[in-house]
Amino acid sequence: MIRCANVHMRFREKRVLNGLEINIEDNKATVIMGRSGIGKSVLLKCICGLLAPQQGVIEIDGQNIAAARPRQAKMIRSAIGMLLQEGALFDGLTVYENIAFPLTYHRNHTHAEIDREVRRYADIVEMTPFLDLVPRELSGGMKRKAALARCMITQPRYLFYDEPTTGLDPISAGTVDAIIKKLSDTVNITSLIVTHDVELALFVGDTVALIEDGRIRALEARAEFRRSESELRTRFIDQRRILHEEYHANRTVCHCYEFCI
């Protein structure tokens, strides 16, 4: 389990996390939602040890990564796979070589073992026919799938996703959604997904949380999140509809004013 308690993070005068607290349950998919720039990705980077919060405790399997020394932090991070925005594939490597990279880098596996694992995870993400291609020959969705296979090949206990569907068309996003859901349902893994994609949250999330003002302002199970009276929907999702309604109301006022003149 991952436990975040009283986590504070600031950059100069900007306070990003302000006493944030959340528990990420084992073998479930937790979705963190919130406005752009609100601190979702910062939280993700703090949890995996890429950023050190100024205050608070972040425990992964009972070990405080926020206070860990470099060697201990590296050991804790070895249990985590992270899908970065846009996939972050190596441009000069084929899809096969990108997926194989974590195993070839550590040199703890034979060629036959690497080949078996690459083909296994390429098949899971439906990328087997494209193993010989390089990233510039892939669509956005294909890049995410190849990057996801690369994350999975080390068999992490935790898998983090940073805006996995950003910039994708609806069909590609739906394909990525389905693969994330498939992994969550069939592999013994704990998923933490940072996004403002409502469809992804509804489809994948066992638990959905909302960040506001550096804290978790709402935390709901999927069934609760689907209800129209959900606090998370009221505080976040419905705001878009309200802004649309306010725009139309203001347009009506402007048109009436122009007509009177």
C-alpha cells in the first residue's frame, strides 16, 4: 500500500501540495483528478521519489521514500513502473528494443529470456505486428502502448500513469483505456492514474480522488462517482457545464443590449 500523510511541496512562493493525505489501496486502480497545473503530476513524482517534499511522509510498502537515502530510494523505485506523458520512447530504437530496454540495461537476463518477455508484453498491449518500427512511424496511441509494455516488462508491483490519454483522438484514447483496464483487472498490480480525462476515470478507476488547493477534497468509489450527486462531479466535472451555461446567459444579455440600442 502507498500512504501519503501531511505532504507539503512548494516551488519558491507557489505552494503546490498543502498537507495532502491519501492512501492508495493494493491491487486497485486509483485515479487522481484536478485542473491542469494543480499538482497531480507533482504528487506522482513525489510518490516515486523523483521529487522530495519539504514535509510529510510517503510510505510504499511501509518504507518512507520521502526520507530514504539514494540506495534505499532506488530499491523502493524498482517496484514502480511509470508511463510518462507522450510515452517517452527512445527515438533511435525500434519498438522491440524500447520494450526490451529495462532488461538489456540491467543485463540480468539471457537473450532468449528477453525475447520471450518482449513478445509477451507486446502481445498484451497489441503491438506484436509493429516490433520492427521506430517511434516516428507510430501513432500517438501506439507510442503509449509500446511505452506501457516497456513499463510492464520488469513486472512492477505499482504502475503509475501520468496523463496517459492526453493528446489522443477518441479512438486511440479508448484503446489505451481498454489496455489500462485489462491490466488492472487481470494483473496483480496497483495502479495510480493522474488525469483530467473523465471517461478514463469512470471506466478504469476503482477509487477517484480530486485535488484542490494542494489537498484531496473528494475521494469516492466508482459507484459513488457515477451518481449525479457525487461531490467530485459537483466540484469538478459539472463546472464545465456551468461555465457553458454562464457563457450562453451572458451572450443572451449582450444580444438583448445590442437590440435595444
